[in-house]
Amino acid sequence: MSLKQVFEDIDASYERYKAILAEAVAIDSVSGDPTRRPQTIQMIKWMKERLEKLGAKCTLEDLGHQTVDGKELPLPPVLFGQLGDDKSKKTVLVYGHLDVQPAQKSDGWNTEPFVLTEKNEKLFGRGASDDKGPVLCWAHAIEMLQKHKMDISVNVKFCFEGMEESGSVGLPELLERSKDTFLADVDFVCISDSYWLGTTKPCLTHGLRGITSFKLEVTGIQQDLHSGVYGGVVHEPLQDLVWIMSQLTSVDNRILIPGIYDEVAPMTKEEDELYEKIDFDVSEFRESVGAKKLPTEDKKTLLIRRWREPCLSLHGIEGAFSGAGEKTVIPSKVIGKFSIRLVPDMKPEKVNKMVVDYLNDLWRKRGSPNTFNPRVGHDALPWVADTNDSNFRAGARAMKLVHGVDPDYIREGCSIPITLTFQDLTGKSVLLLPLGAADDMAHSQNEKINKVNYLQGVKTLLAYLIELGKE
Amino acid sequence: MSLKQVFEDIDASYERYKAILAEAVAIDSVSGDPTRRPQTIQMIKWMKERLEKLGAKCTLEDLGHQTVDGKELPLPPVLFGQLGDDKSKKTVLVYGHLDVQPAQKSDGWNTEPFVLTEKNEKLFGRGASDDKGPVLCWAHAIEMLQKHKMDISVNVKFCFEGMEESGSVGLPELLERSKDTFLADVDFVCISDSYWLGTTKPCLTHGLRGITSFKLEVTGIQQDLHSGVYGGVVHEPLQDLVWIMSQLTSVDNRILIPGIYDEVAPMTKEEDELYEKIDFDVSEFRESVGAKKLPTEDKKTLLIRRWREPCLSLHGIEGAFSGAGEKTVIPSKVIGKFSIRLVPDMKPEKVNKMVVDYLNDLWRKRGSPNTFNPRVGHDALPWVADTNDSNFRAGARAMKLVHGVDPDYIREGCSIPITLTFQDLTGKSVLLLPLGAADDMAHSQNEKINKVNYLQGVKTLLAYLIELGKE
């Protein structure tokens, strides 16, 4: 059986793969929504059954509870699995997540977010690309190797979680506890939870930004008030909050917190040269986001800002009127939310202190009698890897086999905090092997995975497992 | 039958009155929520049946449709009613509204907002005080006069609408059309849709602020983006919006729009003296709103700011993340909402132009390539009345009969735009006769009407109908 014939069988299996992904998308496993915790747990169990059908030995690792708004909420268990236990083979650990970001049709989706819908060879649905599709690619690849009786030349371990979109609560501690057991014999780690730089050329990812997030609570009146009756005679918390939020960035989206850019690692000559080679079209990027103008339109500067500089994004305000129409209310308690992306060598503790000091300075400058409470949320460190190790080489060969071209080596602006945890605990190489295209719209409305990316994804992971056995 | 005995019968009817109010509160007639339009229409029909049981001749005045977010939505009909058609009697027109502000338990209500709940002689529920309770007081008063075979010495007309909380869409036009028919023979107008200045002393209201409202839409990217992937390389609409919103007021909640205070009518000597007499405790007011400090703690200055000066309140932002927890999103389209309260002699057209000019100046100063679209919403004129006419005198005597004290003559910070419409179209006096206490929390969480105010309300309206007959 040649690889070509196996790849043809993968193409022929599309309708079945689609049906399985539809099942997964239909389980609305939004980890950030306490009311959907049962679905998130159900999703983990659903995947356990699939791995067990492939012969993997699986366990559900209990993580206990978390407290959300004063309520105890069970954490989804982590799915550990193992396929093969041949001491003569190396072992690859595969990570993915089965929870998703919130989504509602009214957010601006063209289709029901939890109903996988195919249009123009694109599969739309929350989680289709982030990260249910890629997780299923692993299962499909292994199933195909088994079907065609091809040797899986590495032992495969699985670690699939249900809290990635909510800070992977409990997972780092579980992995820490599993350092000398489940993680002890791992030789490689592979994660498919990022995206190509564009829409056509495959990439391997060797760097990620970290994140640190903040909540700014302003209170001052005991409950929401009628703006006619009380307007003009109270200090409005929302007036204070928007002022504070307005002082964090410049119009060009540069961070105004003094000293924050001084924490960024200087660029090496080697890294500097890397940017020149990368295939990236700024106009195409600008058009893909639908912007009239970007803060920079220079390719290198843009990639640098995206990959190796911090940024600050405002996400929204909790507690103010957010519905359609009008509501003449003075909100009593408002919580502004923003986050800062971290890059080497920024340390969350130091950055958090700089930010909170700056916020408190702003508050003093404001001089409002209201109460200001800046809170630091979860954080994750940035990560950069060596692209010349055996794990990256196997990934690159797999990409070339499937796509016919060498992948670009890119970095990502986003955070996959668990990457660094795996690297630290195993002491081995972590490969980020993205399967989805840049326009898959993870975290956004109309998330999708292209039919071709889904199928090439199965092929790439299958080839990667074969190539790993040669290292 | 003495008035005292009738009043005793009103007190004895409390449980029945409460049950009727509970029925009304249970109909969640939120006019601002398109999905609840059927309930809003149902509420009007429910009231029609009650008036018909009292012998009133009623009609439902069709207002056609409105367009909300591109969808056609039927407007709730206006309920017109008439009880008595004796040409030898004068006619009073009674106005109220049966729609309510939005409310959800999760906003911070201690009880279900649409389940009337009695605690400590207070009846909690959305609409209990604004304005279903007062509307029912009219029905109870008339029922009681009929039960005790007391002459109703005026003809009574009713005008109850279902869109007050959403700008009374269609009502002014209907009244305009009814000027020479339904409104032709009206001698007095009475509205119970405002509040006492405090919690113990009754008031008559002779002034209202108007309102003009604004929506600031900022767009610039075609859909919500992942803040990790796109953070730092797009101009975030929310960063622009909070900056614009931060430039509208000072920390002491004074409006920063140049010239806006120049539009305010100068104070007369007579009016100036009125403030001195009013029974109002600033500390009590500050404590009731739960603030540490107010922008002014001088009684007269505070009442002036509340009644006869404009103010600007920020209500919230549509389109940004507003849920609990974290969402690492860059919102693509955000709409900031604020309103300005108007006082004599401010004209909405002139104020709107000043505001929009200022906003556009700010936007130019900002220099963002995003798209800014400031939109003017509904507006309403301010109103001031003569407290020495027969309508006010009858109201004052009714108050004294029930409460044993002369009422304070106050103004209100909020808008009841229809007041001015009735005054203009009938050419007669409009009396605002508040029944609820200052702490009833209209538009806010835990809205309530006190048991005592509900019962005294029935008595006051009954006495007012009797006293009107003497004028």
C-alpha cells in the first residue's frame, strides 16, 4: 500500500469525517460558560470513546472543582490516552483541546454556530478549526494507518483537555503530578492548535506570545440608577472607567504604559533575516481583516508587532448596558477588561506590577471618589523553539510530502500556554503543527475549517507519525 | 358613606389589589425588547378588559408598525377609554403606561423581576411602581367610588400606552390626530408616572427635564478578531470609542461640550426662593444612592443640577464583550450610548448639532482610520407648569386629605415627554401627581412600590376625582 493510495482513501472518507466533526461541533462545550459545563464534560467523554475504538488505553484525569462567582463548578476531566507501549519505539505526546469559545448566532454568524454547515467547501461551526477539527485529524490519521495495516512507528500518547479557552485551569498541576509517570517516556510533543500565516502555504510555528489579563472594577453607587432622576448628581463609575481605558493605548495601538517595550528581547541578526524570507502579503492581510489602514503597513514591522512585541487589546465592559436599543441607566458597577500579549523576555510578575502601578497612578490623577479595583487575571509566558531539531524536521518532511513545498517557519501572536509547560516538564521539543488557514476565524464569528485543510490535516499528521519513526 | 369609611375599605382591599398588580407584573411587557412585543400587546389588552369591567367604553388605537434592526414589528396599540359623558361635567384625561424597562434576575435583583414579591410591606417587581401600580390605582379608585355609589363628579378619559420606555413611538401622532375628537373636550390632564422627592412627604411635580440620546458607532474591521492573532496590528474600534466617551464629561460629571450650559434659562427670583423651602436632606440622598461623595453636597446646588441643569450619562456599549469571565476578542463594531437631559430653554435641534459637531471634532482630533458614525436618537423637550391653577389645587387638596400635609412643589430630573404633548394639544393644565416614593428604583434593580404608597395612591386619586368636580 503506497502513501498515495492511503491519501486517496483519506479523500474518499470526507463525508464520514465531516459527519464526525458535525457530532463534535454539536456539543456546545463552551468552557467559559458555567451553564455549559455539562456539555464540556460530555465532549471529553465523547472523545474518549473514539480513542478507545482505536485501541487506545484511556483515563479521565479528575481535576476537582473551580469556584466561579461563588459557586463550585466541576472541572472537565483531562483525557489521557496511550496507543502502543513498545519500548523500542519513541513516544510522541499529542495535545489538543475540546472546549470552545462562546458563540451565538446573534453575534453575527451566518449559520448556527453549533451546527456544522458546509458552504463552498468550507465547514462552518464553532470549534471546527479551534480545536475540534485538528483533534479529530489525529484520530482519523491513526484509524487510517490501522485500516491499511501500516506500522505506527512511534507510541502515541494523547492529552486532550476541556479548559483551554478558560486558562487551562488545573492542567499544569496535573501535568506536574504526571511528570514521572505519564510524561516520563515522552520523546516529542506535537500540538495542532495554531494557524498558517496565510491561506495557501503550510507553516511550522516556533514562537508564541504569552498573555496577561486585567479586570478594572469601578463602583460607587449601590445599584443601577435612572439617569433622569440621578443624572448630574452622582459620579458615574462608567465615566471613570472609559477614561481609564482610554489612557492605555495610543491611536496607533501602541501601549502607553511607561517602560513596557524595554522588556522586549533584542532581535538577533539571524532572527532579523528570517523576516525577509517569509511569504506574507500585507495588502491581503489588511483586506482579510477588512481594515482601511493598519497601524503599520510595512511587512517586517507588522510581523514584528504581531509576533515579538507586546500589544494591548480592550475586550469590553461587564455591567454596563450592552443590549440593542436604549436604556437610560447609570450602571453602578462596571468591569473593564483588557489583556496584554507578552513576548520574550517579558515576565508576567514584572509586567503586572508595571500595569497595576500605572493604573493606580491614573486613578489618582482622575481624582474620583468612586472605588477602583484593578485585578490581575490569568497569565501565560511567551515561548520560542529551535526549528532545527528532529521533531521540527519530521514535521517539515510531513508538510512537504502532503503539500509539495517546504513550510514557512513562523511565530504566532497568540498564546498556547501549555506549550511551555510541556517543554519544561518533558525537557523535549514541542512542535506546533498548524492545520488550519489564517482566515479560519478562531474565536470569532463564522469560524470554519476548509475541506482541503481538514483532509490535508489528516494526511499531514499521518505522515508526521511515519516520519517521526525515522528520527 | 363618609370618605373615611371608603378609605377603610381601600385598606381592607389590599390583598385583592396586590393580586391584581401581581397579574400585571407577570406580563413581561418590555417594550424595548423586540422578542417581548407580544407580551406588551397582551398587557394593553389585559388593561382594556379591566376598564371595560368598570363600564368604560374602550378602543384599541392601532399605531401600525416600527422597523427594528431591519425587521417590521407591530407597535402595541394605545388604549383609549371613556367613563361618563355628562356634558355638564368637566372631563379629566388620565395617562399612564403599561410597558416596562428590561429586567433580569442576573442584573442583581433579589427576587424574580416578573414575580411580584412582598417583603417588609414592599411589593417588588418590574413595573410595580413604573407604571403599572399607579395605572391600577386609577382603576381601583373608580371601582371603589362605584362600589360605594359615590358620584364621580367628572368624566374620566383614559390613555394608556405600551411604548413609554421606548420613546412613545407613534403616540404623539395619534394624539395629534385625536386633537379634535378624543382630546377635544378635555379640561384637565393628570399623569401618575413620577416620584416623591423623598420617602415620606407627598409632592406635586411641576417641571421635567427633557432628553436627547446618542449612539456612537465605531467600525473598522469586518468582524471580531482574536486578540492574540491580530492584537497590535489593527486599529481597535473599542480603543477609539472609549476615548471619545471619555471626552464628554469631567470627573465631576459636568458636560465638556462647549456652550451647552449657556442654553439654560436664567433663574427667576421667585424660583430661586422656592429651593430654600423644599424639605430635602442631602446626606439621606447620598446614603440612598450608596455614594461616598457627591459632585456637590449643597442642597440647593444639588437640586438645581438635578432639576434645571443638563447632565450627560454614559449608559454602555453594544458590541463589545459584556459577559462574565474573559474573552480575548477584538470587537469589530461597537456602539457607545449616552444621553443628555434637557432643561428650559435648551432646544433639541440646537443641542444635537452642538453635540454632533463636538463629537466630529473629537474624531478628527483622534485621527483614527476607523469609521465613526454618531447618531441622534429620540428626544423630548423639558416642561415647566403653573402650580396655581385649578388642576394643581385639586391635586394639592387630595394630597392633604390623604396625607394630612400640604405637598411640596418639586421638579423632576427625568423626562415624561408626553406631558408637553398633552399640554400643547389640549391647551389645558397637566398635573403630575406622583404616588411612589423616591426609593422605588424605577429603571433599576429591585423596583418596588410600598404597600402604603399603593393604598394611599388609590385614596389620593379617588380624592382628586372628587376635588376636581369642585373646580
